[in-house]
Amino acid sequence: MEVKAFINGRIYSSFKPLRVMSGFVVYGDRVIYSGSSEKAVEIARALNGLIIDLGGRVVMPGFIDSHLHIDTLGIALNTLDLRGVGSIRELKDKLKAYSSKSRFKWIMGHGWDHELFEEKRWPNRWDIDEVVPDKPVLLTRICLHAGVVNTRGLRESRVLEENIPGVQRDERGEPNGVLFEAALKHTREKIKAELSTSDYVDLIKTAQEHLVSQGVTTVGVAGCSLKVLKALTALWVRGELKIRFRIYLYPRDGEVDVLELLGRMGVKKGFGDEYLRIMGVKLFADGSLGSRTAWLTKPYSDDPSTRGEPSMDPEELKKTIKRAHDLGLQAAVHAIGDRALDTVLEAYSIVRVDKMKHRVEHASVIRDDQLELLKKIKPAISLQPHFIITDCWAKNRLGEERIKWLYRFKTLLESGLTIGFSTDAPVEPTNPWETIYAAVTRGKYDGVPYYEDTKGESLGVVDALHAYTMGSASVMWSEGELGTLEPGKLADFIVIDVDPLTIPEGDLRRVRVLETYVGGVRVYP
């Protein structure tokens, strides 16, 4: 196995504790020494290894995104990008320009947010029909909990014929093309069912090329179908996985009881190797704040007619968590609203969370009384700091009192809980420096209306970088092999253009990744 010494750099081998080195040595795919350049050169020469001069550049562990959707990211990278669109008119213009370029039967787009539209309304199927009347279209909202189809898409989705809940209707009772939760999930699954394993292989390859360019070296796939797992396995067999995948399967896949299947095969948390591991299952307790489907204890401030709703019957959620726990699998449960978090904590109170380090995904709205229970139960928590900037309208949803409960990063960190960072991509940008920027600044420079209400939850740069490296590794039971550049760890690291600990906080989003290494091998550029 090859020996490589990386010398003359400013190397952050870990962030908590903060350790700065000038050199390290990689043997095979692992770090065997981290310290001075002089000693690194000595080791390399003794082992007839390569010596790579970093020329004073900055090195740090690779980013670990603990929660994203690899197949949906691949699709998003191959479909129409609607992030930041400021009007329905602009959305239609972009769709018209893109419609002839789509490689799929369905024309797909992602990233619009009706809160940004000049028209101050949701898009509907008649808007889309004006541009594309003859092919099915699905354009998903940035949260991925709502979307809009055209008339052809509504017909081909069959959500009406199959009486799928979540179809919005206008004042005349006519379906207007806006789909929420179950109806959107049904439509997306119908589209995905038409994709072959080969299609998924191509989409995953596109996604991982994008991720390595961003300095991401490990991801948690928070919701994985059997078809996507098959595509990942095909890439694994061929040695074409460039980053590491930690998999959380859906407990059911069509007619397949995935938990029962895993139990019969004896598959438990950690099954696989350093590149591809099955960790557990992904569940949903509720929806999103943007679509008002996140489950709150009290009604929404800007729509008192609803408190959101559970995505899964609470008793069924408890039973499924218990099944996963008994099979030796880690549960990862989506809970954005405070009532949804109540349900998850109730379920976790009947199993030994510390044994499996069961996860809470998002934990967006946390009441003070829930903090004590979190500290007692100690789940791992995957957070998405960029939600702060994207959800600039959140104070309207939650009101004066509850806005202080939103995205309580510093409070969670100071409570001693295991927290990791992620992007929920393609919901948020995959660029980790956008995430770090959001965690540190909390919208201070972006006009986020609730900055003053929540600025006390801002993190320092060191804490944010720790959460995105060692924190995320710990969330996924990988702290023994990932998250730092200490001896014995896998040699996953990035070279960046500036030192993030010495620049103004407003410049954090401008940091650029120059090189990405996984297992000591350069995978970007």
C-alpha cells in the first residue's frame, strides 16, 4: 500500500479539541501520523513513500453531510433549478426555456418558494398548462413537502382516481394541481418507478461528482429505496463509489416489508464496509413549516385553521421504532414541529436510545420543556442550518413566542447532545460553507426577520466545523473512523483556499474547496 506524506500545511486535524499540525502521513487509506512536517518526511522516506508539499495551504477533515437524498439530488442536478425564482411569471419563463431539454418522460423542476413570489400565491396547474400542456410536469417546492403538477401530470399521477390525500382544491372544489405530503409522495414514487437501475446509477454518479467538488466525503442517505440501494451496490461492486454512504432505508418499499426483510437476513446497524453501510431506517413524524404540514402543538400564527398533522399514526410510529430497535437498526425520524417531536420522544422513551443512538431529523421547533427530555433521552440530532436563511418567513408561521424555539443550535450543543450538520439536499445547497455561514451568522447579513429573536443561538466557527465533521460522524456511529485526521482514522480531507478561522464571518460562504481526498486518494479535481 502506498505511503504519502502531506507537509508544509496548516492542518486542522480536529476542531474540538482544536489541533493544528503542519504534516501528516497516510498509509493505504488511513492516517498513521499527524504532527510536524519534519517527522512526516522522516516517516515517508523510511517507508519509501511520496512527499506532497501543501505550500502553506489549509487542510481539514472532509465534510460529513448526515442527511441528504442522493437520488433526489441526482434528479435535481438533471432538472430545472427554480431556487430564488421571484414570481410565477419567472417560473413559467424558466419552464418554457427548459421544457425541450428534459431527458425524462416527466418534466421536473425543484426549488420554488411561493413566499418569494410577487403574486403572493401558490402556482397552480393552469399556470403550468399555459407553458407545457402536452407532457406531465412536476415542480417541487424547496421543502420537498409540496409541489405542483400540470393537468397532464395530475391525470398521469392518478392521485384523484386512487383517492390519495393531500390534493389541494380551489373554492369551486376543483383540484388545482398543488400536491402535499401523501399526494406528492405518490406522484414522485410513480415518476421514480419509471426510472431503471441504470438511470439511478447515472444519477448517483452525477450527485457524487457534485458532492466531492463541494468537499463532502461522507453522506447519510436519509431515506433510501431498494432500487436506489441496488444502484449504489452496483457502483460499490464496480469500485465506483467516490464518497462514503451511510444508508437509512424506508421501512416499507411498495409491497415489501423492508424491516422484515432485514430481520430475516440478519442485517444490523453497520452492515457493509467503509464505503457502503446500512445503518437503519428513515421515518416521518410530520411535514414541513413551509407547507404548514409540520405538526405543532398550537395552530399556525398565519393560519389558525391548522396545526399541521402527523405523517404517520403515532402508535404505528412507536411500533416501527420498536421493531427497528429490536432488530439492531438505528431509527432516524423526521420531526420538525414541536408536537411531532413530542411523539418521537414518547417513542424513544420506551427503547434504549443510547444503545442504538437513535436520531431525530431536523428538530426545528423545540419548547423549553422538551430540552430536559432531550437531555435525558439523548438522541443524536441531525440539523440543517441553512433552513434559517431559506425559512426567512418562519416568524409569520410561528409568531412572537415560538420563534425563540426555532433552530436552537447553541442550546442543543451546550446541552451535551450529539449534533451533526447536513443540508437535506436537494432541499438546501450542498455547499458546506453555505451551511457553516448560516450556522454562524443566522441571517444577520441576509435580512432574515427573526435574526434579533434568535441571534443567541449563533454558533462559533469552531463549533460549526466540529458539528459538520466529528459531530456528523458521531450521529452515524462513525466517530471511530471519520471526522478527524487523527492516526487510525480514514484519510478523508479537503484542501481549501483560506483559513476559515481567520476570516470575517460574512466571508465564510466564499471559502472554496481546491482538492478533495477520500481514503488518501484525490477525487477532486
